Amino acid sequence: MARNECPLSSLLPPLICGSATFNSQYNPDPYKLPTTAIVHRALSLGIRAFDTSPYYGPAETLLGQAFDTPFVQENFPRRDYFLLTKVGRTGGAEFDYSPAWIRTSIQNSLERLRTTYLDLVYCHDVEFVTPEEVVTAVIELRKIRDEVGTIKYVGISGYPIDVLCDLAELVLRVTGEPLDAVMSYGCFTLQNTTLSSKGIPRLKAAGVDVVPSASPLGMGLLRRNGVPVGGQGDFHPANNGLRSACRKASDFCDSQGERLEVIAIRFALENWMQEGGIVGSMGDPASGIPWRRETIAEVGGKKLGVSVMGVSAIEELDEIMRVWRSILDGLEDGKQIAVAAGRWEGDHEWSLRRQQEVQKLSAEIREVLDEWVDFAWPSPSIESDHISPFHGNTSQETLNTVDSSDQDVEVVTEILEEVDDRRSSRL
């Protein structure tokens, strides 16, 4: 298979606007959200990447409507922004990783997003299917990439770090080509930083180019008001112990004149920008220099860790951008960038002072969280005829898609059995 000559890490912007919030899980009626205004504002502020999924209810359709407007078409050529979507998860307890559905799903996403190509496609929530299904889906996506050209890069996404690492290693060993991206959510937050401590070493060793970190608030857990309750009720998998610990952390922040979500967002964005840089990107950093396609070279000359941040209102977006640009102002060349973007040169020193304040408060908050630091909640059970999380028997079918000698088949079979054994031990 022919991999793109230009690595994803040289192009993907380090700040991505997520659209999971354009869904009834997070909001009672996503159709009432100002989604078109949010997208237009995001583009105007310099955001050049948008993450979505067919699983996010009407999100793809709402994004497509926002892009198919005179404002976007006249000011933002399609080549200037990135569209990231997913395949495989079709409903709350429904998955279809078959090659036929992969192709149908891609065509559906192209139509809903009103585009002729997708920049990056993930296999969605890979922890709920077998390794065989994931490898088969990745191979099919790469066939579409190479034969049809409607996909540029291929990755996987999910929650459990060990599972993501197992699968990244498996894809490399079976296909000989590493994944372009592995996205984890809720695993680099004020409460849980295992994406850095456990994930980066293995994912980097597996050749993964970019590791975006999504949901810096842990799907809304790290907020004063607690988890969001949308049209589907309380969907969050966190148990009562973790929720109670987060309420105590919020009370502590209140006693310090801060809000938990404010500290949590800055902690996650700022620290992942640095720690995730080794698996980060050099795309447009949205630093605020108006109407200019930027490069990371202008804000320090190195890759930045990639974060995905969803919003439901323009005010939330504006606040995220204020924090993001403040973090950029604290980088090595932040003073020059602040001035070029029309901000005060003293913003560099302010950013460094705020960084110290947040780090101190974060350490104290993690003391309050105590035993719940780096706790990862179990993925919810799938109550259906489909397989349970982290479990499933592999078969020879996966190997039929790989041109291998008899000796290679034996090796790959051992690899798949090894992954099954490790997953079964976690049940």
C-alpha cells in the first residue's frame, strides 16, 4: 500500500474543533444549536480542522450545511481546512466494520459533509470490536485511499489506552504500515494523564504519526455543574466515587476563586501541547494572525500536541480560543506572535505566570482527587448480539487480505492470539 508522501504531522492543525456536542448526548436538541455560526466563527478565528462522526447524530449534516454557505465558499477553499470523520460505529450498541459498510459509510459521510474527500478517517471506538475487524477495516480504508482517493489518512479512535496501543502495534505488524493517527479521548485530563505516561511510548514505537487528545474535560466530568445531561439522559460512564471526587475538586477550586473547568481546560491544552509534541503536528496553530495560513515555525519551530475541543456555543468557542492563544503566547517565540496578532507583548509574561498558577492549582486538585488520579472507567457493556468490549475471537479471514507466506501467516496468527489473550485477561 502506498502511504502519503507528506506525513499527517506536517499538515494537521494542533487545535481541532470537535462536533460530538452537536448531538443529543450533550444537548437536548442539537438542531437548536447555532452550529453554522460556530463553524463560521471557528474559521474566522483561525481553526482549520473539524472532527465528527456518523455516530454523533446529525453532526455531519450540520457541519455540511455550515460549510456549504457563501461565507465559507468565498473565503475558505476546501484545501485550507481539514475534515476528520469516523466509520464503524453506527449506533449506541451497533457496529459494522465490514468492508461493504466501510465503503457505504464513507460515501454517506462525503454526501453529508458536502465534500469530495475526507482528510482523516478513524475506525470508531475500536475497543468494542475484535482485532480482526479493526485490521480488516483499516485495510479497506487504505484501499479506498489508494484506489479511489476520497480518503487521505487512516487511523483508529477509542478510550482504553492499552487497547489502542495493542491495535496500533497489531496493524503495524500485520500490514507493515503504521497508522497515521490514533485518537484517545478523556485520557489526558486533569484527572487522567495516562495517554502521556502509558500511551505515547508504545504508540510512538508503533510508528503512529499523530496522537490527538480529545475531551480535555473528560466528557464534561470536570465541570462545576458535573456531567452534561442531554436528550439521552445521563450517559456518562463515570461511577459515583469518581463523580464525588470531581465535585470535591470543584469545591476546592471555588475556595480558590477558580472554576474547575477553567483550570482543567488550560491544564490539558497546555500540557498536551508540550508532552504530546513528540506525536504532535506542525499545521496551522490558529495563533490569531488574521487571514493567514500559518506554520508552527512561527511559534517555536516544533510540533505541538494536538487537542480536540468540542463546544456548544460561540461564547464557549471564544473562551477556548482565548485560552489557546494565551498558551501559544507562552511559547519560546510567543512575544513576537502576540504582537503580530495584535495582542500586547506583555501577554508572554502573563502567560508564563498563569502557567505557574495553573500548575500549582492542578497539583493541589490532583491531591484532592487522590485515588481517582489516572483512574480509567470501564467502557460500558454493549447490550446487544454484538461482542462485548475488549473481547472476541480472531480468525483466519483477516490474514486473507494480507499477501503473506505460510511462515508469515503463522507469525500473524500468533500475534492475533496474543492480543486476544491480553484482552481476555482484562475482562
